[in-house]
Amino acid sequence: MNMPPSFCSNPIHLLALGFGSGLAPKAPGTFGTLVAIPFFWLLSHLSIEMYLVALLIAILAGIWLCGKTSRDMGAHDHPSIVWDEFCGYWITMFATPASWSWIIIGFLLFRLFDIWKPYPVSWLDKNVQGGLGIMVDDMAAGLMAWIVIQGLQILF
């Protein structure tokens, strides 16, 4: 889909497209997740409670802005919409140290679950529509990756 240049000048679309990272010609979800990493690093300096508040705001805003961008594009969950990857990665990294090793492990785990889409991620992806549908499968993938990364932290 060719988007007019003015499309990204809309701040709602700019966020939904991950500051343009979703426009990568290949693997936009992976590029979106990569762009989410510096934002995680900033979030990691917050208390656990404030991280959760920021995450909740990002998720609630994401439901709306992904839904609006999807409607404006005329395509449900267009690959260029990557705010859901941002939030999914931030879920994965909740209460995880901001060291490069954990950042990379979190990135790999989140991308694994987001691409693989094991149940219930696949069910959510197929059966929930609108902005919530765009967000919820990545939130579930993030939660699954979070469970694994928390287990790894206990072991290592």
C-alpha cells in the first residue's frame, strides 16, 4: 500500500507506524520491535509501579491509535502498524534488567512468540477485531515471552 507523505505527518499515524519503523520493506514488526528498545531503556528507569502505569497508557492509547490508523488505511492490522510490537516488547521486558543480554533475549523471545503465534496468540489474532484485535495478540505474545524471561532470570 502506498501511503501519501502526509499520512506520517499525522501524529496518530506516526505513533501507530512506530515512528516510521513499520514502513520497512521487509520484517516491519522486527524493525518496530528494534525501535521499541531505546524506549524500553527509558522506561526501565521508572519504578515498577510507574512502568506499569506507562505501559497501561501505551496499551490503551494503542488500541485507539492502531484502530484509527487501520481504519484510515482501509486494512485491518496492516503490517506497517507496529505500535502493538512496541507494547508487546514492553510487556516482555517488564521487571527485567535493562542489560544488553536481557534486552536481546527479550527481543528474540518476543519476536519468536509474535511470529510463531502459539495458542492463544493465534486465536486472538484471528478472532478479535479493531484496535483491540491489533493489540491483543502482541500483548499475549509479550506475556508468553515475559513468562519465559522471568523463568530464565530465576535460573540465571
